[in-house]
Amino acid sequence: MAKAPLRPSAALTVVLLLLLVAAASWLQTADAASGFCSSKCGVRCGRGGSARARGACMRTCGLCCEECNCVPTGGRAGFNECPCYRNMLTAGPKKRPKCP
């Protein structure tokens, strides 16, 4: 007995299900990297004053860590550990260090 072809709604459901599985596996890989960054940034930003300042530090540090794959331990000597992190600058005419 021959199978009936998939209806458009069934085909769409299958495609969406496959996309969902692919996205879940990608997010699982991203979580492993962000686990490294969140632990390193937690140490680096843990000395911040207010909860708001620590939150801003964690967001910025996380972005820098994801791009550079490292976070310096702190102090002037620590910046030599991760030159990518140290050399990232803000956009615009006033270039300032981007990473905390």
C-alpha cells in the first residue's frame, strides 16, 4: 500500500521540529563556553560595589570572554595574560577599554 504524500502542514511541522533539534544542540554547545566565561567573569566582577555594577560588569565581561576565549585574572599584570581582552576598545570617537 502506497503512503500518501505529506500535507503542507505536516511537512512544515517536520521542518520546524528539525530546526528545534538543531537549535537545542547549538545552545548546548554555547552553554559549555558560557559556563567557562560566567565562572571567570564571576571572579573578576565579584569585587564590584553594587549589584547593578556587578551585573553590568558580568554582561560586558561575558561578551569580551566569548570573543577572546579568556579573562585576565586582574591587576595590571593580569592584562598580559589575555591581550585580546585588553585591546578591545569601544566604538566611536572616544576609544576606551571595552572590557572590565
